[in-house]
Amino acid sequence: MKSANPENEYIPIDLRISVRRDTLRLISEMAQDMGISINEVFSFLAEDSVIDLELMEDFNKINIPSKCSIDDLKNALLKKRLC
């Protein structure tokens, strides 16, 4: 995986994770179908899971109340969907 931004180079990280047997089977099949390693599948999954975070608004501008009513929560969710 190559990045267009040289400051955004890929850095190898050795990780030890635990997944269910079925999950490992599916990831292994995915890697085999794609002709890549299991490590590359995990790398793609990690990249895809955070790719939109950079595009989101500034998190410092988000106000998180210490408590809210159920109606407040419903209204906030409805407002977010309508925007």
C-alpha cells in the first residue's frame, strides 16, 4: 500500500491479537482469494475502519453533555440524520 502523502508512510507494527476460529477462517479465505497475506488483510481492514475519521468534523467542536433525556437523544439522532 502506497500513500500519496510522504508524511503518511506505512509503518510496520507487530501485533498479537485474538480472534474467533471462524473469524480466522474467513480472513484466511479472504486473503487466499485476494492473493495476499493475512497481515495485509488486517492492514486493509484497519485502514478501512478509520479512513473516514479524517474527513469528519473537528472533534473539539463537539459538545458532549454529561447527561441527557431519552427525548434529547432521539432529537439529536433525528437532527443528525436530517443534516
